[in-house]
Amino acid sequence: MPVRKFAVADAPFERSPGQDGEVFAGNVVDQRHGGPITIGYGRYGPDQSIDETLAVDDVMVVLEGRLTVSTAESKVTAGPGEIVHMPKGEKVTISSHEEGAITAYVTYPHWQEALA
């Protein structure tokens, strides 16, 4: 696999699986490329919320806006330049704020395969 760089404009955004709100994911590297991880971008509209039980380890870097990630035990809010790690098996609620958010993410293993 060659060295590559990506921008948000490279992401083929699709509605996040099982969601009907304004939450989109766009993989730029995944199982189709032969690597062990998925890399992509997330786009959250204003005041959106999703509930997930994580099938993979997920690392999210907030690029624009703010997100709050809540579990039964904790709650963190992250803004531009901050990283949130969400361990596999954790039940989370991810909520955007009034400005929405753009994130970059890395998952291990591939989230699409884990959800299949």
C-alpha cells in the first residue's frame, strides 16, 4: 500500500449505519485497501445524537465543532485538536453541539466488517 494523504473532500460520506439523523461516515482507507485499520472522516449536523455499542476500538479526532461522548460512567466534551478513545464493547452516546462537527477516525479492526 503506498503512502497517501487525505482531506475531508476525499471522503465518500454515507449515513452512519442504523442512523437516520445527520450523521455521516466516509472511509478513505478500509478493508478494501488491505490494511488492518479503517481511517475516515465523520460529519455531524447540528444537535445530532447517536447511540452505539462499539464493535471496534474507535479513536476520533475532532477537527471542527464540538462533540460530547457519554457512557454510563463518564462524559467528555472534545473540540478541535482533541482526541477521544472509545474502547470496543463500550456503550456510548455521541452528541454534536449547535455548530455540528467534523472528525477524523481510526478503527481497529474494520468497523464495516465488525457490523456485518
